[in-house]
Amino acid sequence: MGRHLVAAGLLLEEDPVRALSHAQAARRTAARLPAVREAVGLAAYLSGQWQVALTELRAVRRMTGDSRHLPLLADCERGLGRPDRALVLARSSEAAQLGRAERVELRIVEAGARRDLGQLEAALNVLQDAGLAPEQAAGWSIRLWYAYADTLLAAGRPDEARNWFEAVVGADEDELTDAADRIAALDGETTADGA
């Protein structure tokens, strides 16, 4: 069981499907351990297996009383085509107990659920309320700014979107996003991948 759990952890980012296979092997022998259920849930989430992820991460929440995966639970609901359920989780009393980074992540998911429902202005408001201040960048800022820029673009506000994509590029030292490509597309340029 331990080797499978370690393998799942090592593979999680680069090969979530293989990580899921290892985590599920660990689960077969140790289903009552929260760490095992969490490994299955995270690997399933990264593999896009929303129902498996939802089931496992709910089990972790029940077993530990820890709500830190609430943003992932809400995103799984979105993945399953249930944005209304994602909104219920985002506005739950548990959400208020999350740390700052998890609350911001949950707001990003909530905004996505609003977009799923065609509520672009509501999505923008949710992201604005999460704390957009570029002068106070934090670890979660890049994802928040990117979501805001993308939502502005969807709302037909390309100039504002470009400004926020520029903020992302300025803070994204590891180039984890495609914000530079998005700016190039807004400017009508061909990106490095030929798009």
C-alpha cells in the first residue's frame, strides 16, 4: 500500500492517470485511511474523473472534518454539469472557514459556475470580490487575474482583458499560463505554436 501511495504522489502532476491507478491500488488495501482516499480523489480530479474525485474527496471531508478541498468539490460539480451545486458549496458555511488561498480558489470556481449559467457580470463581481489588487500579489493572484481576464474577454471587454493578461504575464515568472499567447491573439499575432 505504501509504495502505491508514494508512486501516486510522485506521478500526480506529470501523469495523473497512472497516479490514479496507483492510488486505487492503495485504496483496495487501505480504504479507511484519509491519505489514501485523498490521493485517489486528487488523482481522479487531475484526470478529469469528476464523479470519482467527488466521492473520494467527500469521504476525506467526512473522515477528517477538513474542508480544504471544497474548491475541488465545487469544481467537480461543475465538471459533472451541475453548476448550481457548485454555487451551493461556494456559499456554504464551510466556505467561510477556509484559508485565504482556498477561499480565492473557491471564488474562481464560483465564477466559473456563474459563467456556466451565462451570468458573466455575476462572475466578474465574484472575482472582483475575491481581491484583484495587482499591487498586493500573492501566490494565488496569477490564477485569479487569469480567470478575471478570461471572463472579461468572454464578456466582450477585450481591452480590459488584455490589461489583466499583462498583469498575469508580469507575475508569471514560471510561465505556468498561456497569458502571453492570449495577448498575442488579442493583438492578432501568431503564437509560438502557430495558432
